Amino acid sequence: MAYVGERHGKFSELTDKHPSIDASYTVFAGKFRRYHGQSWLARMTDIKTNLLNIRDVIYVAIGTVQAWFTLGKIKPDVVFLKGGFVGVPIGLAAAARNIPMITHDSDALPGLANRLVSRWVAVHATALPAQYYKYPPDKVRPVGVLVEHDDQPVTPSLQAQYKQKLGIDSAYKVLLITGASSGAVRLNEAVVSFVHELLQANSDLYIIHQVGKGKAGVYGDIRHARLNIQEFLHPMYLYMGAADVVVTRASGNTIAELGVQGKACIAIPNPDLTGGHQLKNAALLEQQGAARVIKEPDLYDPNKGLLAAIQQLLSDEAQRKQLASKLQQITIQGAAQKLAQLLVDQTSIQTKTPS
């Protein structure tokens, strides 16, 4: 297996050391910068962004030529595109060489890179059923979202084991708050504003807050025996598994991990991300009764804000179980095996000797 990534990409060290990857290559890639909710006038007058976009069009052109030669060297039977803007030059080069492609989308809204090369794609592997995507239905294969192999349904006994491993009293309810590994400033600030009140009102509550790299300072001098402030959590499955309620962003990957484990969650979608894919993820969760959803403008609302939602779920075990069960029910599991089978099947089609 060969990996082709972005030049100077942040995952290059991981791929160089991974035992399953036989060779690693890089190509130039460019990002099309646009911001959810930004007007066309604002886009046209944003000179800096427009200049960066023009530069990155050149990068894509260079990367496509590099990808052409790289694919000629690798001679793959199939190309797998997980998304991200490096997929555009690789996808264009694969299309030019008539190499079949399989894409994967983790969110309810397909990424721009996968959409740009979709006309040449053989199979679209997706997180959700075909009706949520604009791809040709006959090319869509709902496989779910890739999660770590340690993610599994969490029973009460397994949750107790996870708490023990983390040194948390089994009698405590655990609230996990995470804005992903990079943190979420607005979410962090909202939590800090009421964390003392929350701990005071719930003597059996233990809070774990992943604030993101370099962001622990948001707590200032606030310290508490039942408050665990961390910049980064690893392994995440252990912390999620120990939790009774999880406050999170609405990324497809995180929601899938919670769905596999069967966890009650409060989703706060990031409204600024390109295309608004977290907003769509959250809307689908809310429609299906699989999560509590709070919009950022409502974070501090005394009646429908984050503190009220946390308090309500902590006090209502039946609702926690209902949300967890529904999220687990709608989560398609076994994505890794299903994706692997799609790749094997496509490779077989390419290598099959004509009769």
C-alpha cells in the first residue's frame, strides 16, 4: 500500500512510520478558502483570501502533474480518497490515467474535494444512507465512519472499568467536554463561566475538560478536586467510555465514536467551518432524536443553553439512555471492514483476467 499526501502535510510523520504503508509520497495541493455565511460581496472584497486562492490554484496544477508521475510509478489498481484538498490533484491524475477511485465522506455534507472529482469516482463510501448525498445513488455504499479498533459498545461494567483506569470513583457521574484536540475557544469560555456552579450543584459530578493545546489558561486560577483540565486526551475511547454525558462539537468522526460506544451527547456545531457541515450533522442528529443540539448563540441562555442542558441530562438517566440508544441505533458500524472489502472488490475487478 502506498500513501500520497500533501507536501509538508501534518500527517507525514505518521505515514512514514506506519507498518502498513510500503511507500509514502507527497504532492503540492491547494485549498479553496471560503467561509460559511460569508456574503458574495465580502468574498469578492477579501483581497488576501482571493490572492491565496489564486496561488493555490497554481499549487493544484503543479500537484496534478506530480500526482500523474507518482501514480505512474506506483501503478495502483485503485485509489482511495478520504477527503481533504490533497485529493483534488490525486483524483484528477487518477481520472486522467483511468484508475478507478473510491471516496469516503464522514459527514452528512460531502467535502469539496470529493465533490470536485465525483464524476470520475467508481464508488462513494458514505457515513449515512444514499438519500443524504447528491451522488448517483447506484454508486453510494453506506459504510459508516472509521473509528479506532478500541471503540466498542460500552456496558455499565465496562464503563466502571474505564473509570477505574482513570482513577475516578465509580460513584461519580462523569461529564466529558471536548472541542476536539485543537479545542474550541467559545465552548471553553462558556464552560468556565458556569463550571463552579455546576460542581457545587452536583456533589457526585466529575468533570473532564479537554481544552486544546495551549488553552488551559482559560481556567485562570480555577481548580477543583473534581475538575480535570487537560489540553489533550489519549486514548480518547477511554475518556468517552467513562463518561455519562459528553459535550462535543458535531464532527462526523466524533459522533461516530460516541455512536459506537452508545453515549448521550450534547452537540454544539461549529458555525464557522466551510460549507456548514457540522451544522448539517447536528440538524440530522436533532431530527432523529439522537443528541441534544445547542447552537453557539444559545450557549449562555439560562433556559436552553449549555448549563441547562447538562443539568437536565445529569438528572435524567432515562433520557441519557434514550439518547445513547438512538445514537447507537443510527450509527452504521464496521466501517473499516466494509471499506476494506470495497477496495478488495474494486482491485479484483481491475486485475481479473478477461474471459
